[in-house]
Amino acid sequence: MERNHNDATSMQQLLDQIRESATGSGQVSVNAILNGVGERSFGPLVLLAGLITVAPLIGDIPGVPTILGLVVLLTLGQLLFRRHSIWLPSWISRRSVPRQKLLKGLEWLQKPARFLDRWTGPRLVFLVDGPGLYIMAIICMAVAMAMPLMEVVPFSANGGGAALMAFGLAIVARDGLLAILAVSFTLGTGWLVLTSLIG
């Protein structure tokens, strides 16, 4: 996957792009956010899905984690088939979130974004390029498919969102060490969901 010159390379850059897309008042559509982060930005979109899921006010809206899971599935499915731009059906791209809730969620994320940006960067790059990128895509798709179940298990949707956020940031920052941590976090979240459902 080639990197577009407009792609974000850090969490703070991504938050700035999302904020710039939230113009006007009322509602902000998925399509407007997609246009803001770039229609070729597979990594930033996975990071975005994770950010929104873990953000207060936004990720707590019923159905939002499931919709974001569908976005991740469609996005990464197209990556696996080597599409050069992202297509989403209109019933997803037209969905929207209240602008004020979006802006409050972005504000809440500023501090953790600054912290994470200080500790991430190009490391073990071979793990996030080539075959490594496609392996991460498959794992993220598995997390996305589990999102509807996670909505009924307390706090697990936030765990799934954090896993997506870590994978997305690993792709954006080209950080293979973070990718390893993301895999560990994903396994932990999967264990939480399974034990809660079985118990």
C-alpha cells in the first residue's frame, strides 16, 4: 500500500484532519470525515474507528461500535483486494454523529494523542509492511466482526476499539513494536468476551 502525501503520520495530525472536516453545525457525516482523512488512508481510517469507539460520548452511542466495525471490515477487505481507494455504501457514508459530541470527543483525545505520539515511530518496520500489513488487516477484520457481540459485554467494545486504535496507529507510524502490543491487547479482549459469554 502506497502512502499518500496527505496521510496522517501521527494521532494528533489525524485529530486535526477530523476537526477540520467537522465544519458547520448539527451533524457530521461519515462521508465528511472520510473526505477529511483521505479516501486512500486505510491506516488512518482504522485508527479513526478505534478512536471513535473509545472516545466518551461518541463511542457510547448504541450501534456506533457495530457501524464502525462494518467500516473497518469494508475498508480492510478492499485493502486485501488491493484497491487504491476506499468505497463505502451510502447507508454507511450518510450516517452522522452530532458535531458537538464529536468535537468534545476529539478534545478528550488530545492529551492521550500527545502522549502516544511521543512514544511511537518507525520501529521493526518489516512487521507493518508487505505481508505484515495484510496479517494485521485480517486480525482487525476479526475484531470488527466481533463488535456486535462486544456491545453486549460491558467495556469490551472499548477494548476492541483500543485494539483497532493500536493497529491503526502502528500502520500510521510504521511501528512494528506497537503492532506486537496490539496483537497482545486483541487476544486479551477476545478472552474477556469469550469468558463473559460462556460464563
